[in-house]
Amino acid sequence: MKPDSDHGDVTCKSVRDIFPAISSKWAMSIVELLVEHPRRFSDLKRALGAVTQKSLTAALRDLERDGLITRIVTPTIPPRVDYELTELGRSMLKPALEMARWALAHRHEIGQARERFATRTQLL
């Protein structure tokens, strides 16, 4: 059995490896759009508005790589590609909603802390 410090390192590494994909600029917006039904790339792009094709592609690949969404190719001409949340992706919805609620509930406190920090660092 490994010492507790090793367990902490494994836990931190696991979290550190996963958070970039789910905390990217577009990830949670994509997940939210896929909650009700699968969507095509063009539908996602249109719904997200300001996202570039490159950024959307990268976010979808990261979410697919981590098993949170699946890419479904229908062999038509041209091929139809849909994206859908996996069970793993759906299991993330409740904790993500809790984090969003927490962020909304504390946004003013965080904003004030950031202002204090910025003021303090400007004085140095």
C-alpha cells in the first residue's frame, strides 16, 4: 500500500488531467447543448455563435477523447456527423450544475477579491 502522500499526488494528477477539457471555454456550453438530444457540428457552431471552427473541433475532440461525448457518423453523401453525450458525460451534469450555482452565488465576493488583489498588486 502506498503512503498517503502518493495517493494525494495521484488524485491531484487525475484532477489536473481532466479539468482542462471540461473547463475549456466551450466545453460546458457544448455539454449543455447536447443534454436534450444529439446535434450536428453545424448546429453546435450556430448555437454557440462566436466559436471558431478550429476551437469547436478541438473542444469536441477533447470531450470525445475523455469519453464525455460520442461522435456518430452516418454514411450518407455527404457523411452526417452527430455528437451526443455519453452516460459518463451525463454523470457530469449534476456536479457541473452545482459548480455553476456556487459560482453564481459567489460572483460578487470573487469580483471584490479580484479588485482588492489588483489594487494591492498595483501598489507594489
